[in-house]
Amino acid sequence: MQDFWYIVGAYSIIWVLLGGYMLGLGTKITELNKRIDAVEADKER
């Protein structure tokens, strides 16, 4: 039964790491899009 909790703990850690990674990635992508939009806006002027 101890193995079960060990596996559950490992899985939850992995999911937390994955979730944080995905959130960080999403933030970076939005920042990139904002920069691209700003550059394109400058070109149009």
C-alpha cells in the first residue's frame, strides 16, 4: 500500500511540473505575440 502512495505522489508532482511548464509556455507565447503585434504596428506607421 505504501507503493501506491509513492506512485500517487510522483504522479501529482509530474502533473504540477507539467502544469507549471504549460502555463509558463503560454505566457511566453502571449508575450511573443504582443511583441510581434508591436513590431507590425510600427511597420504600418
